Amino acid sequence: MSYKIIDLFCGAGGFSCGFEQENFESILAIDKWEDAIKTYNENHKNKCGQNIDINNFTNEMIQDLIKKNGEIDGIIGGPPCQGFSMVGTRDHKDERNNLYLQYVRFVEQIKPKFFILENVKGLLNLHKGFFKKDIIKRFSDLGYNVEFKILKASEYGVPQSRERVFFVGLNKNIFDRTFFEFPEGDKINFVSTKEALSDLPSLDNNEEETKYKFDPKNEYQKFMRQETRDNSIKNNEKTIHQEKTIKIISMVPDGGSIKDLDEKYYKVRNYNAAFKRMNSQLPSTTIDCGHRNYFHYEENRVPTVRESARIQSFPDNFIFLGSKTSQYTQVGNAVPPLLGRAIAKKINNYLERVVK
């Protein structure tokens, strides 16, 4: 049996992708960024992405959606997090912080069996924990048992040490006093950047960007390459750096940073500590939207969009549209599909107990 979900602030659709891998059906995904919605509809069987500001998606439109599709089982999504981010200004007055109230409105109108709200972990202590407490209170008042936890993506099969907080609510009318128990992560067995990327072509050695280097060498590579369109790699265009930048990158050791070099290399050109090379033997640091501060574990360049997508656990048949800068941002903003899948699998277990 498949369950129907809505993805709010869906971006390119990483969260939905993970849920669909566990047989959930997406019936609506909304985001006000046109490029992200184009990518979403390019990659999802049900092309339900709508390019609309959530403030303009009225309660009447929500009720029409229910009439058309019947009961909606879940709502997932991550309101924009700039105001919550540990690296941002962390301004509690940032108007984007209040977009979660629109998420609350959808839950109030639809009353799904469950909801999942994802965000950066900085949300938990911003403004002395106001937003954390407010989220829990608002959803509790709507009749949900709310649990939250910071999850580390690398513990769920994603080759990246990204940490995000997830709030999960279970409808009290359906689950009574049951609170969601998050899936256990595996802290020991992880996928390294080399294990994730080594079958992709060596662009520094002028290998064809659309051709795999060799057959899959591990389970992660096999999973990434399932149902690849015409066995050709997409979104794998190399970024061309200046010679002086290539020279400096070449001196940064595996897993090291600019700070491992003589300070003359970073004082003069104003490089910072974020200028680092991936560690080939460990999961990557968090893939961000800028892509300019971290480099391939072996080659002297930033990762391609496809390599970044691999580190986010997007399968190779997931194609990103828009400019290259837009594609990097879409990848960096996403919930890693495999992390979403781990949560979806656990949610499935709960639903099977109550859905006849």
C-alpha cells in the first residue's frame, strides 16, 4: 500500500525522493523557486510540483486538493533555514523564520496522520530556544505527539557528515499516546568520499565527463547507478580554476585545509579555513550551496554537480536543471534522499499498525 504525502518547501525534491523509494506517493510539492520545481517535475513520476509562494496557496486550494485526492497521510518539508543557520546571521527577526507558520497552517487544514519538519540544528537554540518550543507547542495544540532529534546523515548511508534536526508529529487521534522513535544510525559503517565517487571519471585527466571509469565497486555505487538514463552521466561539467588556485589546491593534503600550508598562501589571497580538501577515507563535510570552499579528495578542483549530488545520495538518474550555479544550490539545499528514506521506512512501520 502506498501513502500520500505533500512536500512543502520541496526544493529539487530530495526528501520526496527518499520517501518515494519507500513507496510513498507525492501528490503535491510546492516551492517558490522555479528552477527547483522544474527539476522536481523532471525527476518525479507524478509531476505534482507547483511553483508558488506558500503564502499564496490558500485554504480553499488545500480543501480542493483533499477533495481531489482523498485522505492525505503525511506532510514533509523544511522551511527555509537562513535565519536559523549556524553560519548565517541567526537573526530571530528574519521573516523567513516565520515560514514554519505556513507549514503549521497546512497541518491544521489537512490533519494528516504524521508530519516531518526538517531544519538546521541551529534552530534548537536560536533566540533561547523560542522556535523549538513554539514548534512543539503549536503542533501539540493541533493534536500531535511531537518528538525531535538531530540526525547525522553519515549514519544513514549518506557519504556526508551533515547534521539536521527533524521534528516528527504523530496524530493523537490515530496513534493515541505513541511518540515517534527515530531510526537508529550506524556510527561505525559509513561510506567515504572515495567509495562514493571513485567510479566517476577523472576530469583532471581529461576522461570523458559522461562515461563511468569502471563498473561499480561497492554497494553504494551500484545503488547510485540504478536505472541510469542511457548509462550516461549527467551534470558532470568540470569547473575551470585559475592556475594559481589549482597550484594552491594541489598542495592541500587529503583531508587537509589551507591552514596546513605556509600562511603566505592564504594571508595574501584572503583564503580562509573553509578552503579544504575532502578526506578520501571519511564522509564529506556538509555539502553547501556555494561549492567553492571544498575540493575533490584527489583532484585539484571543486566537485562537479554530479559529484556533489552523489555525496548527497541523489541517484545518478536524478537530473538537475537550470544554470550550473542553480544546480549546485539545489543540491546543497536538499534533504539527502537516503536520510529521508530511513525516516520514511520507520514511518511506514507506524502506519502499518494503524491503517487497515
